[in-house]
Amino acid sequence: MADPLGTSLHSKTTETRLPRPTRVKNKTAAPVQITAEQIVREAKERQEDEYRPPTSVITDPEELAEYRLKKRKEFEDVLRRVRWNAAAWVKYAKWEESQMDLRRAASVYERALDVDYRNVTVWLKYAEMEMKHKRINHARNVWDRAVSLLPRIDQLWYKYIHMEEMLGNIPGARQLFDRWMNWEPDHNGWAAYIKMELRYKEVERARKIYERYTQVLPSVKAWVRFAKFEAKEGLRQRARSVYENAIEALGEDGQQEELFIKFAEFEEHCKELERARSIYKYALDHIPKKDAQSIYQRFVQFEKQHGDREGIEDVIVSKRRFHYESEVKKNPLNYDTWFDYVRLEEAHGEHEKVREVYERAIANVPLGEEKRYWQRYIYLWINYALYEELNAEDVERTREVYRECLKLIPHKKFSFSKVWIMAAQFEIRQKRLTAARQILGMAIGMAPKPKIFKVYTEIELQLGNIERCRTLYARFLEWAPHHCNAWVKFAELETSLAESDRARGIFELAITQPLLDTPEVLWKAYIDFEIGEGERERTRELYERLLDRTKHVKVWMSFAQFEEQPMPLDEDEDEEEDEEHQQAKLARLEAEESPEERAARARGVYERANRGLMETTPDLKEERVMLLEAWRTFEKRVGSGEEAVEAITQKMPRRVKRKRAITTDDGSSAGMEEYYDYIFPEEDQDAPNLKILEAAYKWKRMKMEQEAAAENEEPLD
């Protein structure tokens, strides 16, 4: 192909040849080493000087015009390629400015602004050019257009106002600031306006600007600056008013720890320590704990510096109060936190503060109407009532607390007898017995419980109202005829009044009830009552009636012990008559039944018991063993002789070890377990195979002992 210049070049002449890479054969270290620093230094020394084009000198106007035309053409070519590049426009305008052709420079700036009027750099360079050449009106025109088109660019306002202030046009600068403030700039703009007024001693104007500033930007920073301004002018009362207005204007949502710290520091600087302390406490009470770490540290430092021990303790209490406030806000139904909070206020707070915390706590009623949810909650009411009675000593408020608590509890589903009883006992302490009876009567009518009957009966018994006690026991037994303890207490009341027939009638009525919760307690009390009355025949009859219902071994043993022991002596109030009466009673009892007769009766009971257990419940072997041991002990105690004791010993069983299968709940086998079983003599006769098995075990044991003895014998040499 032909060359465009008309010459034909060979391919070899146009080929770029790279040097052949040198292959290093000897890779051992050279005897003379060179560092990288030496290589760089030598390269710098051998570097050739930079090429600079020669300086051209223009000698006539024609040559100058030609130069200018050439440069303008270059600039225009660049602008056609990169019209959006502001640096190219600025460079073009500066070149025109260097040629002192300001009209053309302004024209270039105007063209640049037509392309992008939002470019701040172009406006700044344009205005600076006009100011540098003292074209003030032109500069004002540029600045005015800039701030009108870009009012949010603070730098334009600063430059414009600075120019007017340098020219001494203070009213013009103030007018510009007013125009700027209408756009509500940030804090720095307001601060610049205020500083300008203060430079010219315009304090009232600065104060008005501050007032406008805090209205436009209601922030902590603005209010603190305003207060510092007043304090710097020496107007402490005005500064204090500014801080107070700030707290009121910002409200709880806008209050920050910085505002309270500055306010407290101001009061501390004014030597108003109590005011500063009050500010710290108010801040700690109203600012969330997570946002009050700094103010708490400042408060601690303040108390260490100016306070006493009580003040430091108040700081610690405030910190704990913050902790509890945050906890109850997270979970208002966490009653343990409320208890801790109330305890804190009771130890350090005032009555009104404690009542406020109690009211807030009891307002968090459990969501579910189940007693387990109310058990912790109800103690808030109880503690509240006790605090009002013991600490605050306010009787009416205590009564009101109990009344509201009883109204709140859903008695149809569940109730708390403790609240009823405490309310009644409170009225008794206030010597209002009628009110206490009304409360307990309401408790019995709305939510009867054994504890309420018990306390009500004890109160009436202490007052000596026997008929009321009988009425209460009757109501109690109508409500709960299965409650054996109530029957026993009722009978004990009649016994204490020497009404034996009444007590006996109550016991008889009790044991005829179809359903009893603890019948053994009732029967024991009845038997003890008859024994206490000295009625051996009646007691013996009771034991027989009880044995008709149950054949328990303890009943037999108790019956036998009763037959063995003499009847107790009656007690009388007069000691002399009591002693004579006891002697007469003792003589009568000894005449009726001698120790031999009692022993014979007891032995007969043991025999009946042994025979009954053997026939009716042969599986209860341990109970029978217990009975036989008690019988043998009895025979030894009464001195019956060795033959009687030996006869009982022959009836004692043998204890053997056996195995049985373990079955789980699902019926599967879980292995074997060992247990001890008792074999009575009559069982040996019924099962002769047991004797054969026992003989086999005995033979095997003897065989093993012989083998062990043979192994232990040493061989003779």
C-alpha cells in the first residue's frame, strides 16, 4: 500500500525491536554489593535537564493580535469539546483578565453561567474578578444574582456580606443578613450575624437576633448560646430566664443532658449550689437513663466537690431510681422490680413520692384472672396498706387502700383470706369492732375460707362471745362438713366450757359424715376426749367401732396401749380439792381394773390383731412384723416371763432376699430387683418346698466355704 507521504518504507525499517533479555549464568553474590538507594541516586544524577520551550517576545501590535487570536481559537476549540468543564471556562476567563480585557472576561463568565448556573466556583471567580478590579457595582450585581439563584449556598452569602462590611456598608450588610435569615440557615449563619452586631456594640440588636434564632431553630445549641451571651454581658437573671424558657419550650422530648449540664454549670459558677443540685435531680428524674450517663457523672463530681455524705447518697439513689424506671417501662407487670423500687423510695423518699410509686404499681393489674398471676401483685396492696398505717400513720388512707383492694379482687373466682384478715385486724387496732365484724362477715359471705373462720372464731373467743363462736362453727361446718379440724376445734371449745355432752354430740355427728378429709385426726381427738373424761368403756367402744371401719395396724397398737395404761386423773382448779379428787379417782380406778387385768386385756388385743392381720391382710407382712415386735416389747415390759416372750418370738418371721421383675409404665420389662421378704412359720408349713430350697442353699454355702478353705492351705515341701 502506498504511503500517504509518497514514500515507501520497508517493514524492517518500521519494526520495533526490543533488546534481547540477558540470561544470568552466574547467580552467586557479587564481591561488591550495591543498594537500592545508590541506584536511585545514580539515576537522578544521570537524568537530563527538562526541556523548556523558548520564550517568545512579542514586539508589535500585529503580532500581539495574532497571538490573541490564536489563543482564543484554542480556548474555543477546548470549550467545544468539553463545554461542561467549568475549569476550562475559568481558565479562559482568567486569560482574558490577564490581557486586561475585562469585558471579554465577563462575557466568558456569563457564557459559563448560561451553561451551568449552579456551579459555585464560577460565581466566586466572577465576583472576585470584579472586586479585584474595583468594579464594586458589577461585583454587587454578580453577588446579588448568585444569592438569588443559590440561596442555600452559605459561602456566597459570607463573601457578599464580607465585601459590604469591608466597604463600610454596615446597613447593607445587615440588610443582607436579614435576607439570608429569611432562608433559615444553620447555626453558623446566625452566629455570624450576631458576631457582626457585637463587633459594632449593638447588644440589643444581638439580643433580638438571639430571640429570633431560638424561635427559628429551637435547639439546645441555640438556647445555650443565648444564655452564654446573657451571662457574658453580666445579666445572670436574664441568663437564668433563658435556661428556664429553654426547658419549657423544648418540652420533655427535646430536653437533652447538655442543656441541664450547662444550666447547672451556670448556677454553679454563680455560687447557687442548691439551684444546681435541684437542676441535676430534675434532669435525672426526667431524662431516660441511657441518655443521662454524662449528667450523672457530672452530678457525682458536683456532690463530691460541694456536697456532703447525704448528697452523694442522693446521687446513688437517683441512679437506682433510673434503673428501676427503665425496668418497669420494659415490663410493667414485673412486680419484683416494683417491690425493689418501692423499698428504695420508702428508705429515701418522701410520703408523696412513695405513694406515687405505689399507685403506679397497683395500676398494673394482672391480665389473667388466675390466682397464680395475682399472688405477687396482691402483696403490693398489702405493703401499701402497711406503709400508710405504720409509716405515714394515715388511718383513712389505710382504710381506703384495703377497701379498694377488696373491690378489685374477683371473689367469685378466687380470693385472698390474708387481705380480709388484715383489714379486720386493722379495724380492731382502731377500736372499731363492728367494722371488723362486718369485714369478716362479708368475707364469709363472699369468699369463705377455713383461715377466715379460724381467725374470726379466735377473735370472738378472746372477747368471750361463746354464742358467736358456736354460730361461727355452725356456719363453718355447714360450708365444709368434711373439714375434720373444724369439728375437732368445735368439740375442744365445748370441752373447755365443761360441756361434755355437747362435745360428745359434736364428735358423734362428725364421725357420721360420709366424707372427711382427715378422719384419723377426728377419731384420735374423739378417743383422746373420752380418755380425758375417764370413760374407759366408752373409749373401748370407740376403738371397736373404729376397728369395724379399718383394720390398720396402728389402730390395733393404739388400742392395746390404751388397754395397758391406766386412765388419767382429772384436773381441777383448786389444788387441795384437786389432790383429794385425784386420790379418790385413783382408788376407784385401781379397784375397777388392776394391772393384771389391763395386761390381760392388752394381750387379748394383740392376739386379735395378729389373727386379724394374718387372716384379712396376709400381704401386709411388714405391718404384722411391727405388731409382733410391739407385742414382744409389751410382754417384756409387764414381766410375763420367758415362755410368753419365747412364744411370740416363735411367731416372728424369717427375712429372706428375693428377686422380682421390674415393669415400666408401658408394660415392658426393665430388669430384676432384689427385695426382702418375710416368711412366717405358718407359711413354712404350707410350703414344704421352701425347706428343700433352704437346705439346698445351706449345702451350697457349706460347699463354697470348704473350697475356699482348701485354696488357702499352703502345700508342704
